[in-house]
Amino acid sequence: MNVPVVGGVVFDLSVVSTESERVPEPGLQDMSVDSRTWREVLAERIPVSVAEEIDVYENQLELRKQEKLEETVFAELRLRRGAYGQRYDNGQRYDGTETQDILFPRRGLTKGPDTEWDAPGMQRIKIPFGKLSAEQVEVLADCAEEYSNAVLHITTRQDIQLHFIDIEDTPDMHRRLASVGITTREACGNSVRNVTGCPKAGICRNEQFDISPYANAETWFLLGHRDVQDFGRKFKIAYSGCEHEGCARVMMHDLGFVAAVRTIDGSEERGFRVVVGGGLGAVPHVAKDLYEFMPESQMIPVSQAIARVYARLGQKRNRNKARIKFLVAKLGIEEFRRLVDEEIETLEEDPRWSDWLDEAHLPVIEGLSEAATDGSAESKPGFSDWLKTNVYEQRQGGFVAVTVNLPLGDITSRQARKLADIMRQYAPDAMRTTVDQNFFLRWIHDQDLVALYNDLYAAKLGLSGAGTIADVTTCPGTDTCKLGISSSRGLGAELRERFEDRGLHFDPLLKGVQVKVSGCPNSCGLHHLADIGFYGSSRNVGAFKVPHFQLLLGGSLEKNAGNYGLAVGAVPSKRVPETVDRLLELFTEQHEVGESFRGWVTRVGKKTIKERIKDLLEVPAYEEDPTYYVDWHDAREYSIGDIGVGECAGEVVTLTQFSLANAESKTFDASVIVDDPNSTESEATEAAGEAYEAIILAAQGLLKHEDSDVKSDPGQVFSRFQREFIETELFFERFIGSREWGYFQAAHEAGGEARDRDEARRRVEESQLFIEAAHACYTRLLQTQASGNGEGIKVAR
Amino acid sequence: MSRREIDGLYRVCVKIYASKHEIEDHAELLVPIFHEWIRERVLDVVMLDVADYAHAPDSPGIMLVCHEVSFALDQADGRFGLLAQRRTPIDGTAADAIAVTVRHVLDVGARLEYDPRVAGKLKLDPSTLRIEANDRLLAPNSDAGYKTFVPLVRDGVRAAFGRGEPVVKRIDNDPRDRLAVEVQLDSAFDVYE
């Protein structure tokens, strides 16, 4: 027994027993008969059907603990309750030098394939269209404190996530949330995810009408509905009150509704423009118009019919092709529309389609009838800056809405309770979460604004810069996500701090410039929508692995996020801040009057911009500067640890590396063409050919690892690659490879051709992803080779 | 609420405050130390990862997340200190859970203070402990909850140190916060020997 010394004081710890875990026998957890449980305490506050659902889930959990339920089945069941996996839940963790086993007490007991029971997980909590009451905020704060680490995280889809959760705590947490009307049902898994909506709904100066009651009706109609239980993948729905702004990002959704009003015989009719088949992910699709105008009464039946068509015809086996965007692309929008029209005719009339409609037309005033203060408060420091960036004047005279700017979307439990107090004081039930990972307090009387700011300031929630360049959006990345490649939060925090230190969030020229970071190509950080976007990737430099971020330029939120950025090049992680600085300097020097950042990118061209940042894409040798080989806010060496440092000092560039570099260059050229609005349709479709050539080059590069004499004929490369990398499964690793091989096949079958600009754009994205997978595969080849040589290389997972 | 009910309590937090705190960049200093501890398995718990919340004001700051108990360089109550949060059940009573958590926080505090990279930048004052019941069902922040919690705290602290009579005082906090007490360890504990 060691004797710790704290503050110079010696403590004898021998009197305390050593750490001893109670590992209850399956099904034999002791429970005193008079012990109160949340189930009993909250019985009166939870609807019976909801309480039963949670009881069933708790039983499933017990059955899995006793290994009486298949792990794959339990995995989907818990996902449908929002209980998600988290990084290292396979029981292994790279520690900077080698991968170590995590010695969980019940090692071997799993909650899904390769997912240890004891490993902490993430709980996603649905917040439909972001609407929260003060009471709900308080319960969320309690749950974060007791079951997590006292931090609530707002996601880019208006959900709230808690991390480091014990699976056995989830049923009680669900009960506590249900007691205030919050559900976690279908927050993850192959189901209808949180229905999102513009946070300005009902107060916006540009909206057609308030979409809140529609998003609400859609949420509760589809929740648990039998027609949405058999999808091959997730299904995301969004509502926007207007066409042009990007607050709801409708065009990146599986199903989107944009409020519209038409006049017939002098009377106005509400309805929606309906779009379908959008999505970001690794290969983004802009949603297609399904109906130009759909009357409001048809909104739910249309959704139901779309769900049924998707469930029936959507891909189930290949999850990489299972989102509805692939079905729409495959069928074509005309055929898809025909099928939906046909499906609507088969639906049984349901009163819930429209029994809420009359109420949807009633005016809603969520603000207090009178101001809470007399308006005489003197403002705390920072008010004028905050006023410039965080306050929105509502359509309703005398009211404003205020953004509570949260660094990286995080708020502590104590802050959340203070926020609940502030809500009660100024507008109790009028808060929304936003897709920019902030809170939005609506219906604040003008007169209360200073007092409100003072209260936020006291709670350390008065940060200015909302919606500016400093309000960086990030996904969880390598902090907690199993798929993270690079540290998106580490980079996001770094960029944010640098922008704030230099006051860039108040620079009028940079107003509206958005920076978004994802830890991998899957786009949870919405990097495609940013003026300056990044997604995590890695590269080999000599014998080491170096964290990188792929830079994307040209995205925007306009037209409901209808413009996606394209990749420019992979930047070493540690050089991203310098790269952003250089881009901002170039923009500042070269912009024309009134020109936006995106406009500048389009005018100058990504090729020219890439030339100007070329020097920043280089990585110094490990011996020269090892900090490049560690990710942001981490201390572990990202790369191949202690492989013969002397050998790599020579920086021998292999044939594979040359080929991969050439492939990247080719993809970049293709991306420039498809992204150029002045390029013709034929030029754009020809770019698909370049993208295909890039894939061939990358595949050829991998083949060259073993055989330097590889022919360049695409047919031969394809056959050899299939034989040597696919049939041998060398190209595949857990989450990487199969989807990318599909891209290769598709491009090969199409002979490098594309039907239109959209398809060409997709091919370009796919070629970039294939190259990323080729890099990952090459790293594994090096690892295997070195292990074979007895060099004991250890590579980060 | 009976003692029997609250004996199921294991979610407790113990915090010791800093008497000296001159760490400028918490992430830069602490992240490498915690990663090293994980690599070298220096604690007798299952260490999982390092979490960085330094960007959020009054947050847990830099956390060492372990299966049984997490440690944070915490500022949540407005005062900087080292917090240990018990996460999993223990083979024993609530008082045992408190004792083990006190022991953990002291152990980690000592390791930090004596790490050469920290040397002199951090001093923790072990004569005052903040102990919280992190379970609103078993130990609500109420008079009744306090009444039941106090003997457990006394037992737990005595078990941790093996002697002495701690002075326990309820912290007058927001009723929605965790039930919290301040424990003064006077000379009876021989902690200054």
C-alpha cells in the first residue's frame, strides 16, 4: 500500500481496503424490498406506454447481461434507445507506443459485436426541432451530473449527447427524461432520427410561417410507427420556414420540408416544397425536388408514403448504399415520385394526419406578457460586442432572440441550471438548441435585454461571437467517436481561441465566414457546408503516421445549405491554423467590394489558392519537429512510434507514395472542374474520367508495394487489384474499404463516365475517399512488413 | 429515508481544494501526465482516457476518466481543486464508497503534486474536503437527505484516515445541486504529523 502525501501531509491508507469491484451474478443484483427506484418514484409522471417501453428495454438489457439475447440484436435495440458506442469500447486503446487491452471487470461480456459491456458509451437524446423548457433543462443537467461528467453537449442536429455513460444507467436515465417529456427513442439506429427545424421558427422575419407545430406533429406521428421500423439506415428530416437561409440545412436531409404559401382564388393556402434524397456523409448529395408544393394536410401522409417506399426498396444488405439518397439516385426522382404517389393511395386514413392542423394556425406568443425588469440595469462588460453578434430582432415588435454561444457545444450542469433560472425569469418555454451547437433564447422583451445579458454574464454564458468565424462547429471526433481519425474538437478549440484572441469575430470583412471541422469524412461536423471546412485524415511520412485534415473550400449555408465545398488538399493537423490564417490573408488582400469568401474562392479558383498554401502542406521530418506527429490536445504519438528512426531519416519516397500523391493531384484537378460554375456540363462530366483515373492511380500505387512493374491499363489494374487486395481482404479493415471498393467498381463499370454534373461531383468525392482508404491500407502494409522484419512497429488504430 | 436505503449509495464525489495553483495551461501540463499514467497503469483502477473540457468555463477541465472513478481538475463550484467522482458500485456500504473515494482523491492529488512536471505549481489542502452525494434519488439535497448522509460521511472519512472525528457542515447550495457537505479535518486526525 503506497502512502500518498498531499499538501505535505502523510496519510496512512492501509486502513482502507484496496479497490474491489462488485461483479454481480447475472440476474442476481440485490435490491432491497423497501428501496425506492426511479421507476416507482416517477410512475405517475410517465405515460404508461412509454414506461412499458423502458421496462421492456431494461428487460432486454438484463437478458443480454445473462447472454440470453444475441449481441447483434441487443446492439440495435439499445441504439434505438439512443445508447451508442464510444471510442475504445472494443476494449483496446492505443497509448502512444502500443495498443493495450483495457481490463474491464466483465471482459468478454458484450453489448454488441466487439463492444465491451463495461465500456462507457454515449447517450443521444432527441430534442425535436430543438425546443426545450426550463424543467427539461434541469433534468438534463441532473442526468449529466449523475450518469456522465456534468457536461451536456449539443450536436449539429439539435440533439443533446452525454458521454461516458454506463449502459446499466440508461433505463433510469430514460425514465427521468421521459418524466419531463423527453424521449431517446430512435435517437440512433436505423430509424427516423431527431426531426430538426429552424430555431427561428415563429419569430423569423423572413419565414412563410412557423414550422414548429408541423415538425412537432411529424415527430410524434413517426416515433415508433410501424412504417419506419424496417429501414436499411437512418432517416433524417428537417423543416425550414424559408427558402434562402440555411438555419435548418434542409437540402442535406433525407427528407426536407420548406414552408410555402400559395394563393388560390384569393385565399392563401399553406404547404411545403418537399425535397428528398439529400445527405452529407462521406459522399454528399443535394436533395432533389419531390413536390414543388404539397398542401399542409398531405405533409404526414407524404412522409409515411416515402418511409414505406424507402423501407420496401432501399438497400438493406450494403449499408454503404442504404441511405435514401442512393435509392433516389438509382431510381431517378421521377420514378421515385411515381412510387410515392402510388403509395399514398394505399394508405389507410389516419386522424393523426390532420387533427392538429387547426391548432397549427393559432398565433403563438411564447414571451411573458410584460417585461421582467424595468430596463434600468447597467450592463456588465462586453455587452456592446455581444449585442452585435448574439442578438436577433424578432418579427414581433418589442422582442428579441439571443444566442447563448457555447464553446464546442458544451455546457456544464451548473450552467444549465442557471440557464433554466434565466429562462424562467425571461421566457420559460421558448428556448431552442441550434445546429450550430448553441442555445437560442427567444421571446425576450427588448427592455430585459441588458438584465438578461448580465445574468448570462454571471453564469459565464455571455460569450459574444455567435455565428461568426470563432463559432467553430465540430463533431466529437477522436475524443469519443469510434470513427474519428483526427481531433476535431482539439483543432476546433485551438482555432476558436486564436480567432478570439485576434478579435476576428468582430472583423466585418469576415462576417458570415464559417469554419466547421469533422474528425472523419462522415461529416457530422458539417464540413461540406462551411466556407472553410476540414475533415480528419492521416498520411504516412517516412515510417510515421501524421494527423492531417482535408481542407474543403466553397461550401455555404445559402439556399438551405445547397452548396457543398470540395476538397483542396490534406493539411498536416498542426499546420491548419497557419493555413486558415493564410486563406484569410489572401481573402483580405484579394476580395472585391462586397464579395463573400465563397465568391472569392469561386473567382480566384481553388487551383490558385492551393498553389498559395502549398508550402503549408509539407511535414517536417520527425527528427526535425516531432510535434507534427501528435494531434491537437493529445500527448500520444499519433504515428508509428519507435520504428527505426534512422532509416526514415533518408525520407525514401516509395513508388506507392508517388502514385498516391499523383492520384490526389488528379482528384484535385477534377474537383476544380466540377466546382467551377463556369465549366460546361461536358467539362464537368469529363471530370468523372479524371476521378476514375485517380482511383486507378491509387490502386496501382498499392499494387506497386509488392511489384514495381504494374501496367497502367485500367482493366488490368482493376483485375489485379480485385485479385490481390479484395479477394485477399487486404484492402478491408473494420470500417474502411468495402464502401470504397464499391466506388471503384461503380467508376470502373461506368468507364469513368458520368451522366451529369451531380454524378461527376459524386465520382470526384468518391475518388477522394478511395484515396483515403488506399492511404490507410498502405499504412497497414507497412505495419505488416515491419512486424515481419521484427521491427515491432505499432500503429495507432 | 432509512439508512438501509441510502446504503445503496455509491455515486459520491470528493473534492480537495488547491491552496496554491499556478498552472497556466492545464491541457499542456496535465494531458501528457494523464496519458502517461494510463500507459503505465499507475493507478489501481481501470483507466480509460483523458477528456479535455478546458474550453468550457467552470467545467471539469482536464479529466482522467476511469471505469470506477473519474478525476477532474475541477472549477465547477467556482473554486479550483481535484475532484474524484465515483462511477461504479462498490462491494460495501455508502460509507465505504466515501472512504475509497477519499483515498482515491488523496492518492491522485499526491501523485500530481509530486510529479516533477507539476513541481511547485500545485498544492492541495487536504484539511478540507467537499463531499457530495451524486444521487438525487437516494440522497436528495434536503434536510432529510442531509440528516441521513452525515453519519455516512463521518464513517467514511474515519475509515479513510483510521482515526479522528471530522467536523461536517452542510454546504448551503442551490437545492437542485448535489447534496454537499464540507468536512474539516482538525488535529485529531494527526494529518499534520
